[in-house]
Amino acid sequence: MPELPEVEVCRRLLAPKLVGRRIASVRCGPPSYFFLTPPRRLEQSLVGEPVTALERQGKYLLMALGEGRRLLLHLGMTGQLYIAGARSPRLIRRVERERLAQGSAAVESDPHTHLMLEFEDGGPGLRFRDVRKFGKVRLLAAGESDSRLDKLGRDALSVDGELLFAASRGRKVPIKTLLLDQGVLAGVGNIYADEALFLAGIRPTRPARRVTREQCARLAEQVRRVLERSIETGGSSISDYIAPDGNDGQFQNERRVYAREGEACGTCASVIKRIVIATRSSHYCPRCQR
DNA sequence: ACCGCACCCTGAGCGC
DNA sequence: TGCGCTCAGGGTGCGG
């Protein structure tokens, strides 16, 4: 489940491989929920475009093209953005993994790869694969905006306690729900919300308005720390996520609570609990988090 | 304004 | 062995 660190790792690894190249051809999968811009239009409009930069806003990637045009990309839950030729078991459907293991021949064309870009220099292209199609791709004209981007709050890497404190006043929702609100903080998802709350010693169910100024400061610091640490380790590869080179991230090995229900807390050895908050599974240590 | 919830999608894992 | 059910959750949109 790609959150800010996974998207940022993608950006850092892809930028040097894409910026300065010019798109030669585009192939798309069939129209679907995934395409905000119809695939036929992408196939026509992207040809000849130079890639001039790769930027990130929250969990969105923006590929800057010629004359102010931009390609908006979102990885959703299962999105994989990678350089053609990268290898990873996560890129192969299970039926085909089994067929390969039995020594059978080539892998069939993959129905989950929705966007393929090739470049004029003839080097390896870009692939966007997304099993569940919760990802998004949209071509933005020069000066055109996207309501999703307009609604984003402060980038989570630069959050401070005062911002959290101000945003949480008068809010009855659990503090975790506030962390997940992209309009307040852009980039935090389920994994890092749970991890930051653990590191700050705050129970995820605590009503936002009852989190003190001091706790907000601690929480903001831990949000930044956990995101930065995850970026350093290449992000979390828990279900589908891979880096653009096909490698797994390593942050899942440093999780303290996420998906550790029933295990012993690394700090106090209490049993990690799992509850549901706003339809998201949430994990915390009942002793370390009050 | 705020908040809870249904929905979009597919594959893994489980019980029978 | 295989079928059908539930769950996973980022983001949008709707109803109360």
C-alpha cells in the first residue's frame, strides 16, 4: 500500500531514469476506472512529449512534460511503477508464477499493466501495473489543475505540531482519522499512521480535540521521523509495492505495531491489539499508548 | 461543518 | 479439490 515514502522512493529512483528523455510511443490497456484521461487520448497526446521533471505531492506523482503539461499518477493500493526489464515475483501473476515454477514457457502478456511508455532513445520504457485499478492516471493541460491536488494539506514530511494542534481543535474524530485526512496532512496512510502513533505514545482512538499541544508536537515529530526512515530503507513492501528497479523496500522489517496483532510489543512486551477505526484496521500497544 | 459508510477492484486465505 | 465468502484499504461521494 503505497504511502508517501513509497511514492517518494519511486520519484527518486525514476527521476534520473526519465528526466531528459522524450516519449516515442504509448500503449494502454482497455478503458477502465483507472483512466481519468481516456487511454486513446493518452496514446495520441503523450507522443513526442519530453519528460522535464518528476515531482511528488502527497501520494501523487506529477510528471512534468513540455510547455506546462503534466501527467498525474497515483499508485492507489496496488500500483507498481517500474522500468521495463525489472524483475520481481510481485510483478508476475500467481498462475504464471506457478507455471514458470513447473518449467513451462513464457509468461503471457499481463492484463494488469495499464500504461506502457517507450522513449525515443530506445532505452527501457516505463510500466504502470495495478492489479486492483485503484490507481489513477490523468493528463493535465498547461495551467490545468486537479481537484485532488487542490485539496491536499501540508506535505507530511514538513508537518509541525502547531499544524496538527490547530487542525485537531474541535474535532471529535479519533486522532488516527485526522492523520489519514489528506486535506490536513498529505501522504500519511494506514501503516505510517499506526507507526507514528505508537512512537508518540498516543492511542489511535483518542479524540483529536483531546490531544494536547505537547502530544501534537511529539506526534508531528514522529510522523516526520517514521516517513524519513522509511524512505531511507526503500519503503514498505508488504503486499504489492516494489521500487522502480524491482527491489523490495525494507521498512516492513522495522514495523513496531502495523500487522503485528498478537505479537509482543518491542518496548514493554504487552500484546499488540488490532481494532477498526473508520473502517481501517488499526494496531497499537495498550500499555505504551494511552 | 462534520462524520460514518458504501463503493470502485482483484487476489489471498479460510471454512466447509 | 474446489467453491464461495470475507478481507485488504486509498480515495470519492453521498446521506444524515
